[in-house]
Amino acid sequence: MRINIRFAGAGGQGVILASVLLAKGYGLGENYNISQTQSYGPEARGGACKAEVVISDETIDYMKVDTADVFVAMNQIGFNKYIDTVKKDAVILVNSTLVDEDTNGCYAIPATQIAEDMGKPFTVNMVMLGALTKLLPKIHFDTVEDEIRKVFAANVADSNIEAYRRGYDSIAEALADERKMA
Amino acid sequence: MERRSLRKKELVLQGNEACAKGAIYAGCRFFAGYPITPSTEIIEMMSAEMQKSGGAFIQMEDEIGSACAIIGARWGGKKAMTATSGPGYTLMQEAIGFAAVTETPIVIVNVQRGGPSTGQPTLSSQQDIYQARYGSHGDYEIIVLTPSSVQEMFDFTVRAFELAEQFRTPVIVLADEVVGHMREKIAVEGGSKIIESVKHQYVVSPQADFFQGKNTMVEGQLHDEQGRRIGHLAKRSGEFINDINRKISDNTDIIASIDTYFMEDADVAIVAYGSVARPSLNAVKLARGVKDGRIASKLRIVKDLFRKGVQETLHTDYSHLKVGLVKINTVWPFPEKLLKEAAKNADIIIVPEMNVGKYFREIERVFKDKAVISMPKCGGDIHTPKEILDKILEEAGINE
């Protein structure tokens, strides 16, 4: 089993951190093999940013993602850049505050809006991570929460976990509605 | 490619962080460096860890100073390391020659970026493969290790300290951006590994550290066992050069390390080092028809995803295609004997590298009777398994 996950967005949105926390959740919490890589430009903020996570129950030979099973787009530029490299029927999650073109069939969450409503715009990546944790198999809310708590200083951990929880709950509701409709 | 042991602690680390942890585990207690992408995380971690482990960290004015400082620290009795990338590594060349001639055991990590010059700070390359061997002037042998996983960033850094002390020579850990910035789960041991600094018969220069009550003279000119200059004496200078070169070349069997995969019956061999060995192994498995397994699950969404998560199967069955991989762990000294033995039955050898095709020349030199094909890639991206598989098919004369 191998799942290729790609994150795309802008530098400063926390794209890489979200991918690292997901990788740690799967790697340490759920005992899978993981490989996390990233690419970014020389800019500190604003440039294009991509992060990739491979999850497998076998040894991972190739550490990068060529075609994605799961695609997470945090802004429109990132979405447009990589939407053609996802597999057919891939799970696609978009930050619908910033990604609103050609998103039919995608899971959408207004992550930037949710983070701003909390008064913590920097936690947009945690909202996305929460939503992703709900969508993905073989990973639990608590395992990722543990990793979030480890990486942040105590004074900011709570707001990040709150953002993570809101993302998780928001997608959980959407999935429940979807099931009702079906 | 991963070596695990249950008694060890599991961590998710970046390659650069694993390198720093490996250095501390190997007893490194002095680090001097100047931050440069993509090696900065090593310096960052060392700045904190050196304090905790009772060592010393200095952010130097530049990379020349960094390399010189670790040479001095080692003579002061501390195991020492620096880490850099492209331009910084170029600045260190003079000091590397000085460490080679004074027979100073130091470890230098070069997390390669694309060059020349400032080049591509955030992208990967293997362009320094010859600079690592021949970068400083004069005739010297050097040991260069090429890790291809986060676990190997830890293990090879420890090995680098062992080899440096054993042969009293600078040892280079030649990583690249992919392996330096990648995060993987690794197993690390706590505490410290004791690497003894014993006196060696095959070393010419003085070997006693400073402050040990002995007169130790460290001399960059060719010298005798007391550090006195012999550069003006042709015969003795010739012997000196022979001695410092042969202590490494004569011990290639001890130093050299390769891993082989599917090589028993391989007609086509991929020879790769560093991060490129990873897509190479994946390509070999694809060619051999080895597919990823599946995990069943209860939930619909999980099932869907895991069904989609199975790697695309190939339309053609290539299982008759006998392809293998030789992964080179020690690029220098060139592991000629091991490589010749591993690939002796192959007719075709393909050498993928993230440069214009350099190491391929060494391989071509020792396999005159085989078709040795270079597969260069420049620009900063690592080869994909598909690209390598296509090359295998092309060279094996198979059209899809």
C-alpha cells in the first residue's frame, strides 16, 4: 500500500508544517513508514510552496510524489499548478476561501475564513490539517493532536489545536450531510 | 534501505537533523559553521545540541574559517564537524587539503545544491561528486560517503567519524538537498558511541593532540613524523605522498561499501548513489513486476482511498527483464572491486546522476567490456522512477 499526498499553497501558509504533522501522525502515531519532502523558492513568504507525504506499510523506495492520490490546495495558484498531476478519482481538499475555480468534486472547507473568524489567521494550515485528518483513513484525531502539541510552544498550542478541531468537525459535518443525501 | 532495530528510539527527523544527531552520537563536541541552504538545519540543531552535550558551537565569519576552526578543534582534542553546501564547500577546499596533509580527522558535510556559484539554493544536485574527490590541490586520497535516506544520514555520519579517526583523514558526507530536507522515520540510539583515537603505524604525521605534554607540530608542508619540513627533499617527499595516499587506497576493502538489490541474475544494472538510488530501486521493482500490496478496510471512504492508493500497474509484463541495482555508499575511494564483482554478469549498466554525467566515467573505466550508459539530469529535480524505467526499456530494446 502506498498513498501519495501533495500539499500546495503559498510560502507562509504553513503548507510544510501541515505536511510534517500529518507525516508524524502516520509515522509515529499509526506506525506507518513515511517520507515527507518539500520544495519552495528562495522567498521567505509568498512564493509557491509544495510539500509531499508518502505513506506506506512497506519500505518507501521513491520518496517523492509524481501523481497524487490525495491533493490539498491552500490557494488557487497551487491548485492550478498541480491539479493536472492528481490521479483519476483522487481525494482533493481545497481551502475554499482562496480556491473557488474548477473545484467540482473536491472537498471544500473555508479554512482561511475559519482561521480569521477565530482571530488567528496563521492557523489556516491547522484547519486544513484537521479536515484532512478526518478525510484520510488509518489516522486518528488524537495522534495528530499529540504531534501538534509537541511542535508548538504551550501558549500557542491551544489555539492551533482549536483550529485543527474546527477543521476536523467542519468536514465531519459535511461528510454526515453527504451520507444523509445518499 | 532502512536498517531498524526495535531497541532503538523511533523519531521522525529531517535528514539534516539526523546528521546532527549522528554527529553528537559519534562524540562530536565541536561544531563551527556558517548557515547555508540546504544544510542550515544541521547548524541550527548543532547550535543547540553542542551546549547540551558539553561541546562548543561557533558561528564563524565564513566557511574558510569554519573548516579551519574544526581542524584546530580536533588538534585540541575534540571530535569536530562542519556542514555546508556548494559555495561554502568551494571555500573549504584549501582547508581540506591542509587536513589531508596534516592527517587531521575531521568530518565535513556537503548537502549539495545546484551550481556553479550561488546556483540553486533550494534545489538538489550531485554536481560536487568530483570536487569532493579532487577539490583541493595536490595528490591526496579522501573518503566520501553518500547517504540516500534519513537513517543513512545518521548512520553514515557516525561512520564518517569512525573512518576519520581510523585513517586520520578528512571524511566528506556528500548528501544532497533531497536527502537533507526529507523527513523519514528512523531509529536512533541514545547516548554516545566511543570512537577511540588510537595511534596508527601507517600515519606519517604527529598524532598526539595538543595539551598532552608532547611537542606536537602541525605542518602544511610535507613533513616527517615529528612535523619537521621535508618539502625540499625529493625522495622523502615522494614517499610521504605515497604514504598518505596508500593509507586509504590500500585499505579500500575496509572502507568501501555497496548495497545490491536483485543483482543475482541481472542483465541490466543500475548504478546509483545518494538520493537517486531511491527512484532507481523503485524503477527496478517496477521492471521486475514487484507491486505494492493492499490493506483491506471497513469504511467505504477508506476502501475507496486505499483502492486508489495502489500504485498504477504496468500494462506490459516485464518480469522477463532482469534488472538490478547497485547502490554505492562510499563513492570515494572508488569501490572498484565490489562493483566489478556485483555487476560482473550484467551486459548493460545505467548510471543516473543529478549532474551532467560524471561518476559514470569512473564506472565506464572499469567496465570496458560492457555498455555503460550515462543518465544525467540537471535542473534540480531528482530522476523519477518512470524516467529510469523508460531508460531501462530503451536500452534493453523494448518498445512499449
